[in-house]
Amino acid sequence: MIRLKLLFIFTCATVLVNAQSKILGKWQSVDDKSGEVRSIVEITERGTKIYGKIIKIFPKPTEDPDPVCKECSASDDRYNKKILGMEIIRDMVKDDDEYSGGHILDPEVGKVYRCKLWLENGTLRVRGYLGPFFRTQTWQRVP
């Protein structure tokens, strides 16, 4: 009986760890307006929170190949910092089948939004909220 209980506890713990680790990894951020891949964001875990950092960018030929966040607020620690290597997702906490409670930065416009992340059909859905309005992107896992 004790072995059965231990097996049940181990199985439940494994399922929880696997559910959380599915969101971790590298994702292509796809612009919801143009459909173009804009960057690769690596989602990692620190403690009990989820963070995302830009590890590769795909600038257009007319754009700066190594841009900085000029549009970020001067009070934001990312102001005038390089976008490559920038942490754009911060402090996300697991809430059932999604992550919320944190924020996401759009470095192209310098705005910080409340954020929600969830997996849907093998893709990562990324939603940013500003007041009652929101915008959702679908990110693809990097193979």
C-alpha cells in the first residue's frame, strides 16, 4: 500500500513538472500584423517564476541590426539597452493551465503590458493587456 501511494505521488509530481517544462524553451515571436518572425525568445524558470529573454532578432534590411530600446521609459531598467539579450517577459506565475501576474515589454514601442501565456495546439499564445484592451500573438516553438 505504501508503494502504491509513493508511486501515485511520484506520478503526480512528474506530471506537474512536465506541464511546466512544456512552456520552457525557445520560441519564435511572430508579429500578429505582418506574420513575420521578429525574434527568438528563450523562456526560462527562476525559482517559481517564468522569464523570457530575446536571444536572436530578425531585423528588416532597413532596420538597425543591433537596436536599443530607445522607446522604453527612462524609469525602466531596459531603457537604452540592447534588445538582443533583453528580458522582455518578467515575473510570470503558473495559474492552472496558464501563466499570468507578470509583464511583457514590446521593445519596438517601449510599452509594458500585463501578460498571460498559455499553450494551445503546440503553440505559445502570448497576450498583452493594456486596461481592458489586449493583443494576442501566436509563437512557434523553435525546432
